[in-house]
Amino acid sequence: MLVKDLMTKKVSSCRPENNLAELAEVMWNQRCAALPVLDGAGRVTGIITDRDICIALGTRNVRASDVLAEDVSPPSYFVCHPDDDVRDALRTMATQEVDRLPVVDESGLLVGILSIHDVVFRAGGGSSDLSDCEIIRTMRAMWEERVHEPHGGNPDRGTLRSDIRPPMNYEGSSPDSAHGTHRSRSGYGAAA
């Protein structure tokens, strides 16, 4: 199964000079949680999430309209390509702990986005050759550290009870290394 079979093709995006109030409005109206950041030519230069916006505003005493996307968009990001195998994209999500990947063509132009939600809703539940165990392993790898190893604060907060177990059919092996493409704003193109 290929990324293009599962990706969302109609994707909202933003520019580095858009402010966070504008981004929040787009996310609200389009019911999305992330926006790829595009340069003037339509090439992906980053991605900004609703979480990035919340953290940026929660740690500053400024109005959302006074902070630009380029001020808070993480300096590196990961992408995939329409003809990539979806399992490679899942490995990238798992190893890089990201919920979504912008999908770009050979020139770096945005052609879609693949989220873990796309995979669950379009390929899960036996509706494809992708097993639910593969999806669960990816999700577990993406969120394991966030759930089990909170950074700072109260060590008792954010931990799961020891009696919580994965589903009975969970096989529990870890994903292989990433095959996606890592990008940074300083240059286009290092393979991860």
C-alpha cells in the first residue's frame, strides 16, 4: 500500500509570515491540527501544529497576532512521498515520534499530508493488507516516551497504571529504522 492511497489530498497550509492567530483560525475552520509551512514557490519548509501554537503562546506574554509561524515552527521536519510504501512512512512516524508527515513530490512541493489518523481510518480494521498490530506498534512507539517518561514536573503525573496492558492480539515488536526523508530549513534533502 502506498502513501498516496491513504493521504489527505486537500491540505491547508500557511506561510512563514502568517501570524499564530491566522493559523489558529485556519485550523479551527478546516478542522485540522497541523499546517505545512510553504515558501513562495509552494515547497514545504516546515510544519506547525496546534501544540506548537499552544506552547509558544503559553510560554510568552504576547498576543497570537504578534507571533509569526516562522518564530515557532520547529527547525527540522520529516516528509514522505506519494509513492513511498506506507510502512516506511509509519516507521518514520514511529522513530521520529510525529503524528503526521507532509507528502511532497520530487521538487518538495506539497501534494498531501499523511497522518496516523488517515492510516487508522483508511487502512485499519482489516480493510487493507496493513495489520492493526502494525498500526498499534507505530502509535505505541510514537507516544511511549511521552506517556511513560514525562520530562520534569511531578514524576507521578502522566504515567500509566501498571495494570494497563496492550490488547490481547498485540505482538509488541519495535519498528525498524526510519526510511522517511528528514528536512531542515537550512537545506533541502538529507535522507534519514
